[in-house]
Amino acid sequence: MADIQRISPEQAKKLMDEEGYVYLDVRSEPEYAAGHPSGAHNVPLLHAAAGGMKQNPDFLDVVRALYPTDAKIIVGCRSGQRSMRAAEAMVSAGYTGVVEQRAGFEGPRDAFGALTERGWGPAGLPVETSTPGASYAELRQKAGR
């Protein structure tokens, strides 16, 4: 497993504002459309499908087509599970500027449903439902997929 830096939502926002990091939201298209960090790009690691989630076979191909391997990228998801898997895949593919935003958009919950760490939304950071040019359909087209 790659040694990937895990950061808080507040640290992610600061890196975006001050160092030009791109926030790569790896949640499914419906999750992204329902609300995402302001300015986030959507390349799902998994797609919502009948019977659960299915691996996106184009994930790395789309990422490679859009971002150079030295790009500064924050990877985030719903609660921190998918984003860590996506970050590990990207580092294994040669990406050097990847950090993972732990707690994701909503934050992880315990067995009783209580929030154990605030994600981007519960932290009160800027959220939007539409980012021009950043939906998966738009990014996939830009990537020629």
C-alpha cells in the first residue's frame, strides 16, 4: 500500500485556495450531482448499478487523459473509503502529487449512525450542485472516452 498523505476537509480547502490543487471527487455521478465541494471534478471510481456499485473500467484512463502525473490532486469521496482506493491506484500509476481527503464529503459514521468525523459538507465548507465542465460526462468527453 502506498504512503498517501490524508488531510482534513479544511486542509483540502486550503490547498485548493492557496496551492492550486484540484479536488477529484470519485463518488458516483448521482452522488456528485446531489452536492460536491465547490470546484470539484467528478471521475467516479465506481458506478451506481443494479444490485450495488460496479468498478468504473475507465477510471485511470480518464484520469491519465486529464491530469499529468505531477498534478496536485486531492482525492475525495463520501466517507474516505473509495478515495483511498482511488488515491492508491493513482499513486501506483505514477501520480506524485496525490493527497487523500479523509472523511470525504459526508464523513464516516459509526455502527449507530453517529458521525465520527466531519466531512466537507458537515464542516460547513462551500458546496455546489453544478460545476461547469467538471461533471463526469463532460470530463469523459474531454478525455476522448
